[in-house]
Amino acid sequence: MVHTVLNHGAAGEVSLFRDVYVEAYRWMLLARFLDEKFASLYRMGKIHGGVFLGRGQEALSVALGLALRKGDIFAPLIRDAAGRLAFGESLSDSVRTYLGSALGPMKGRDGSVHRGRPKDGLLPMISHLGAMISVVNGALMARRLKGISGMVGAASVGDGATSTGSFHEGLNQAAVERLPLVVVVANNHYAYSTPNERQFACASLVDKAAGYGIHGEELDATDLAGCLPALANAVERARSGSGPQLVIARLLRLCGHGEHDDASYIDPALKASPVGRDCLLVAEEYLRESGWADPVMLEAWREEARQKVETAVAKVQREPGPDPYTEDWCALASKHLAEGGV
């Protein structure tokens, strides 16, 4: 995990930046193969429910996951496989939730994207429409009341979430309370199929930051070299007491909203523009041009990622699903708080 502010232009930090960049790329690669496997399993009828891919968002996601550290709180979005993995989620947790294994973190009882381990700071997603901002706020307030300091809470949302009341209420509360919150908005130009121009009238979503009295910045999320220092700096500003940070990331979803959606509504001009670049390919090109990886090394990393995913899926496919006739199940972790509990 990145525990320092990165500046890849400083001579003394080139080696550090290289190591972090390579690590980030390999998490992106693993996330891409994992997503592609889920898409394949969905088309085979092996996954029930939605499958939402992070294709095109991996650079932004992994940069946030790496910027956080143990003890921080992360509320990922539906397309945050790379960030989840970088933050510490195991391949097994991801695969088990999608395939409904009783051995997974949700024990096969919840939707494929609603997974997490709250005790480890990874929050299960309620909704991607801004609802998780207030949940992160609550976790940060609880730590403040306990006298715990030095941690950061991060919430990922999409551009459509910025049009919701939950986004406003959560960000307004965080600003008033000066919480160490980082809100990352993946502006993929469509709230499902609704384009930006039908969502908001401001020139840029970063303009909203001034209205809340917080720091805001905008970045090109197709460029891993820009995402890594930008997210690391945002997290460190929040950690050092500078209050909430709003990061607006420009990118394009390189797939449908879910595997059920053909994305025929996306403007071809956007696909052909710089915002339509594949961040994974951009990262590969940067690695080659920097002399940090050659074609043989890149292929070896691809094969390693492929094998890790295939091994995890093969293992989980042999695991049992939940048995409603034998399990003593309770929705609350503390059973004595449940109705009829003792």
C-alpha cells in the first residue's frame, strides 16, 4: 500500500514510484482478468444477479486502494475490483460472493456486489448512488468519539450519485464536521444511460467542492501515472486534518452498465476521444516506454494473473452453497440484539 505522497517527477522518488506503479499495474491486470471471468460465467448462467465490470476504471480504483492503509475505511463502488484487491480483499472473497459459496464473507446470502469485511474497514455496498458517503461518515464519527485518530474514510461514487440527496447530505455533513473523508467520483459521462448534460448544468463536477467549502480537484483517470500521486495526495491531505477531499475523475466505462446492457447509447465520439482510452493499455505503454517492463515480462504477469483467477474459480466452484435447513442464521452479528434473542 502507498503510505507516502508520491511525486514521480522528483529524482529521489523515481524508484519508489516505479515500484508502486508496477504493483498498481499488476492489481489492475488481476482485476481485469477477474472481471472477464465473471462476465464469462454470467453468460454461461453460472452467476445469478448482476455482473458489473470495472473495465476502464482500474487505474482510478487501484490508485485509491493503494493510497489507503490498514485501519482506514473503504466503501468501494460496483466497478472497484482493482481497488478492493489493492486494499486487501482476497480473490476468494470476490469469487465466493459471485458464486454464492457458503464460505464467502456474506455466506452466500447477498448480492454479488454487496460484499465486504467491516471489521477490516472494507464496507459492503448498500448502493452506488451516494448512500455510502454517510455510512463512511458514521464510521469516522464513531472513531472520533472513541478517541481514535489518524485514519481516513474513502467513498467511491459515480457521476449519477452527485445528483442525489444522499450525496449532498453526506458531503455537507462531512464538511461541517471536518471529517477525514475522500469522495472519489468516477465520471464516466453516463448515469447508466443518462449523459452528463442531462444530469448537471455546472461546467465540471469539481465546481461543487467550493459550495461545500472543501478541496476539489479533477484528473484524467485513464492515466495511472496521474492517478497514483493525485489519490495519494488527497488521502494524505484528509489524514493531516485538511478536511474532506472531492476528486472528480474523467473516464469512460468501456462496457455496458452491466453485462445485461449493450451500451449502445454511448456516443462514438467519446469512445474515440482521449477519455475513451483503455487505462490498462495506457499503463502498459508507460511501462514499456519507461523501461520498467518488456513484452516477455508483461506476458508473464498476464499469465500469472490468469492462473490466479482460474485457480480461485475452480476451487470455489467445488464449495457448497448455504443450506437453509441446517444453518442457524441471524442478520445481526450480535445475536442477542435480534428479535427473540437471548
